[in-house]
Amino acid sequence: MGEWTDTLVESRIRWKVYVRFGGECLETDHSNMIRRRVLSL
């Protein structure tokens, strides 16, 4: 049960990140800034 909930939460987080990046892909400068922050973490 624990593993199933972990994967559910992980997929939900990935979906949010995907939607967020997809929605901001039009603002290239802004999305590039976010990508750099994510990569530097």
C-alpha cells in the first residue's frame, strides 16, 4: 500500500511540473530561468 501511494504522489507531482512547464513554454526566458533553478537544485 505504501509503495502504491508513493508512486501516486510522484506521478501527481510530475503531472503538475509538466503542466507548469507546458503552460510557460511560450515565455522562453522565464522557462529557461526555471529550468536553471531546477537543474541547480
